[in-house]
Amino acid sequence: MKNISFIGCGNMGFALIKATTHVIPASNIFIADTDKEKTLNAAASLRLNILNSNIEAVEKGDYVFLAVKPQSLPQVLSEISPAIKKKIKAGNAPVLVSMAAGWSIEKIQSAVAGNIPVVRIMPNTPSLIGIGMIALSASPEVSKDYIEELEEILGGAGIVDIIDECYMNVITALSGSGPAFVYLFIEALADGGVLAGLPRDKALFYAAQTVTGAAAMVPQTGKHPGELKDMVTSPGGATIAGIAALEEGAFRSTVIKAVKAAYKRSKELG
């Protein structure tokens, strides 16, 4: 049974840690984080092993998840590089799994020890409840068996999609940042309901459930969103009046600009 180490257990890190417990025994999962309280809470809730350092995470792990922010990654890689080189020399190089926005596989390899096995993933926050979207790209050094095992491990967090790394920054902007844009829309939708006289709790409940249902219609019906929109839009009705107001505020153009801005920033982070 392979061991999995996590360096970092913030929101996304914890979501993936939780997902691994569906596949890997807790006794084979190790966590390290500079925030000791966060580490203790995560370990207590899932009965995991706590490590004292990032170096120990490399020593223990067959897979080492780098669940840290892009700004922290240079320091972490510098710290663990000697331990990785030691394991390479011993013939048991760990697979590094990074979720740092903007950091390419090549850049991670260069910062550590050359052509080591590296996997780059981009999960999103719905992974916390098992319905996330996780993009995955791997270096040539990662075997097919390891990729398949990672798919199984991450499957507890949601859908895993293997993509070419050239798309990863776009995925970061669309899927990684996207939930925040959706939450903003849900909040605004609920505010509209409150403005029209609906109690706040009911407005938020209806807004969230409406977005959930509408989103599910796209993959389940196979219809284009424009076609689904037209199914709701009667001539001279309430829906087209609302759509006209959205278009007057450049709704679609603004969303496109938001994704473009997030894409630009994700590249800068690397």
C-alpha cells in the first residue's frame, strides 16, 4: 500500500486529504502544515498521521501533494529538494502532485532535481463535498499505473479529467476561480429576490437551488445553454425582460473578462 503525504492542509488540501481516505487507509496518509492548529484539527477529524516537517513528508510519501499557495512553493521546493534527491539516488523517487496555480511541471522539476515524476492538478472548492472538477496533467516520468491510481484517489473529490498541460492556466481561471464567480451570481440573484420582497433565507435557498438545477441540465440534457435558455424565455415574458436587463449591463461580456483576468493572473503566479 502506497503512502501519501500532504504538505499543506488548507481548504483545498483538506478536501483532497478527505477524498484520499475513501481509497487509502488513514494509517497511510501523512500531513504537514506550518499552521499546527489546522494540522491537529485535520488529523483529529480524519485520524491521520501528523508530520513534524516538510522533509519528513517527502521521506514518508510515495505521493507528495504540494497543497500550498504559489507564493509559498519556491520555499517549500527548496526545503524538500535534498530529501527528494536522496530518494532518487535510492531508486524510489516520489511523485510530486502540485496544485499551485501557474507553476508548470517543467518549472517544478527545474526547482527540485530535474526530470522527476510530477503531476499538476487543479481542483476546485466543490471538491470539499465530493462534486469538484479536477484537471490533471502529468510529466512523462509518471507511469500509466500511477496516473490511474491518482485518478482513483482523487475520484472521491469529484470528476478527474486528464488534459494537456497547455490548458492548465485556462482551467485554473475557468474551473478553479469559477466557483467564486458563481457564488457572486447566487448572492446577487438572492439580493434581487430580497429587493422584490422575498425573505432573505428563502431568497438564498431558491437562488442556490435554481443554479444547482440549471447547471445540472447542461450535461444531463446535452443541450446547448442557449437552447436551454430559450426553453424558459417566452415572447414578451418576464424572463426576456430580465435577460434584457442583464445584457444592458454587459453580463456575458463581464463574465468573459473575469475569466480572462483570472487567466492572466494565473500565468503571472508562475
